[in-house]
Amino acid sequence: MSIESQLSRLVTRLPDGITEGVALGTGLADGFDLYPSPVGEVVVTFNIEGVSSVDLATEGYRGRFAERHGRGLFRADPPSAWAKHIPEAMEAGSPGRLPVDLRARTPFQARVLRIAASIPRGEVRPYGWLAREADRPGAARAVGSTMARNPIPLIIPCHRVVRSDGHLGEYSLGGPHNKWELLSHEGVEPARLEELAEHHVRVQADPATGVYCHPTCRVIRGSGQWNVVDFTSTAKARSAGFRPCEQCRPG
Amino acid sequence: MIAALAADLDGAFPSLVESAGPGLYWGLRRLCRNHQEAEDLTQETFIRAYRALGDFDRDRFEELKLSPWLWTIALNLGRNHLRNRSRRPTLVELGDHGRNDEEPPDIAAWDARFSSLPTSQQRAVVLRHVVGMGISEIAEITGRPEGTVKADIHRGLNRLRRVMEQET
């Protein structure tokens, strides 16, 4: 055999892994890894932009990812530049220094999700509050559907967003019992929140400071509580001479 | 292929990797004689190509010659080509089975044979006879006159023949 034809046979199939590596490097596919969470093992997906989704590690997560995001998914190590921020963000229930990929959201949805990410651990806010913070006070329903389709639950803590009537409401990651579980894990007492909602309590005021807050705000919880006054609306709290808390901005 | 890339880059790009990937990887593997480096260079070449194609307009697509362009990117990637790796996910390889199945016969023998050639001859022989590229394209990629490329190929092949004769 001539040397030329021997040389031409030195090209064989592409070794495994290169196609997938290119797909991950270009962003045509996402990587995933498994992490523990208070609601069981979860699949965290990521790409060159940041973390793109969190889902329960139950059967069919690959199919659900393809359906929702339209990209392939390969088992991968997260980018080393921010890999260590993933467990931190999961534990904190907040992205912190972890980049998140919200490219597929509308600007309004992305803004609402970033505001939700600012709700402190151990506190909750109603949909209406998020709508107001996003400068769209009438858009509580749009906020609700944005939370229902939050691609990155746990890290963008939509479990800290509750119905405008104060009830816990639905939760996309496995159902309302997981919302209960996550809030309990953060030191919120879900039973107490449901009870306040039953009594139509929206805000609570501290006579010592003259300030009213969302019931889970650290300001009112740190106040001693024995003489806290319940109100069924912010208007009633204001007409009783109280002013809104600057931390939780109850409106 | 170029029309498909121009029409739908994301949809057509995997086919480009499939069609151009083997020549690029095995050509690079022959030049750097190391799987890891050839794999890294192949991936980085395609990633840079994808980003560049995203900015291409119609005219640039029309004048694009895919294989020489990919090789120009590959040969321009320097030692610091890995610096962007910390910003992207890296595949977890599940077991190492399959890897050796792809290797051509006598790969180690070819590594030894090529190592006796000067770099310019290795490059010219690999691009001409392993990858299967034309003389004018090789001249363009390597920035050397066509006559020099031809001479490099001729001398390189002669040297390989001599080395192989000595093996027996």
C-alpha cells in the first residue's frame, strides 16, 4: 500500500466526548450535576451564562429539560470559575455570586425573578409586593405566573413568595408541601402564616417604634412581639398612625 | 453546509462538528501526538468558530472555505488556549471505554515516524495526505508559497518512506 493511502486512513471516527464538549462550550447544550436539597436530590443545569435550571431528580428530568429549554443535556462539571457558588446558593436560597441564565425570560419576568432573589432567607412576601417593587403594581397575576415558571427554584427563592391573601399558595417544585418544607427549613412557621392569613392579617405594627411590617420581616420579629398590633390592610395601619418599614417595604 | 450554517447556525452547527471534526481531530492528533491536547484544540477550534460564525454576514458566509478556515483557527490557537475553560461546563466522561476503539492501527508507530520530520514538513504532509487538503489551501493556511508547500510534502513523504524502510 502506498504511503499516501496509508496516511489517508489515519482519520477515523471522532472520539467520544468531543461533540458533547463542543455543545457545552458553545452553549448549544447544558451540563447538569446532582445536588442534595431540603426537598430531596435535585438536578442543577448550567451553561456558559450561568445556572439555567433546578428540577427534582425524579424520572424524566432530561425530557422535561428538553421540553422547557430546547437544548441537550450532558452530565458535566460546572464551570470551575463559579462551581463552588452552587452549593452556597442552594443553602442560602439566593444566587449571591452565582450567575443565573434568565435569557429565555422577558425583561419583566427577569426583573421579577431578580427581585424575588432579594427576599431574605426566613421571610416571605406576597405577589402584590413583587409587582409593586417591579413598578407594575397591577401585575400581581403576571408575577404569579412568573413564579410558577421560575426555572431556577431554590436558588431564586420563589418559595418565599406567597399569595396576596397571605396563604402559602402553590409551588412548582413538587407541590405545596415542598414550599412548607423549605420555609420550615428556614425558620418560618408555615402554620403561623396560614393562621394569620385565616384572620386576614396582612401587616403587623410595633407600637414601640411606630413601624408596620410584613409578618415575617426581621424588624417586627425582633421587636419582642408581646404588644404587636395586627392589621388587615396597610391603609388601616397607616390611618392608625403607623409608618411602613424601610426594610420590608410593605407599601 | 455553508448555506445551512448561514440559515440556521444553531441547527446546522452539530452537522459541521460531525463532518469536519474527524479530519480536524486526527490531523491535530498527528501533529501534537497527544489525545488530550488534540481534543482540547478541536473543541476550542469549534467553539471559536461558532462564536465567529454568529457575527458573519451574508458576504462572509459566501466567501467562506470551511476546512481551511477551521485549520487557520486551530493552528493559531496558542499555548494559552485553555484560559477560557473555567467559564464553561466540562463533560464528565463516564468510563474510558470506547476511546481506543477509534484509534487507527499503528498509531504509536506513526507518532514515532512523524517525530523525525521538521514541523513544516509534518504540517504539510498531515494537511495534504491525512486531512486531504489542496496545495493552495495549505499555502494559504500556513502562509508559505505553494512551491515551498509542495517541496515540504515531497521531502516529508520521502523521509517517512526511509524511516519505514528502516523499520523492517
